[in-house]
Amino acid sequence: MTVFLHFDRDRCKGCELCVSVCPKHVLALDMASTNAKGYHPAAAKDPAACIACASCAKICPDSVISIEKE
Ligand code: SF4
Ligand code: SF4
């Protein structure tokens, strides 16, 4: 199974809820970039470790994350 994580990065407010809920420590804020709202957006730092549990997508209050499985 291959998992694709997509981030609607300009909607992210950097709250880190997704980072805190991920059981595999896949996510982190991208401190090297800033989105249209002026926040460091969430990104996948270790996408290969993702198990597609969708916890991050469910907890995000702004529907930033979508997950595709292949
Ligand atoms: S789908 Fe699950 S394992 Fe993958 S990044 Fe989101 S919370 Fe982490
Ligand atoms: S939970 Fe949503 S808004 Fe908060 S950091 Fe993660 S992607 Fe961004």
C-alpha cells in the first residue's frame, strides 16, 4: 500500500493538533516556510511511516489534510 498525504497548506493555522495525534510521528510543522495566512504549515516529515489511520485528517479543524491510498 502506498499512502499519499495531501495538505491544503494555505488553510493550515499551525495548531499542531495533527502532529500531536499521529501515532507514527509522521507530521511536523514546516519551519522553513510560511503559508498565505502567515503560519508554518503542517507537513509530512516521514511520509513512508504513515499507516493511513486518518487520525490527522479527522482532528484537523480546518480540513487541511486528505489521504489517498493506492
Ligand atoms: S494518517 Fe495516521 S499515520 Fe498517517 S500522518 Fe495521519 S495520523 Fe499519522
Ligand atoms: S490540525 Fe490542521 S490546522 Fe492544525 S496544524 Fe494540523 S493541518 Fe494545520
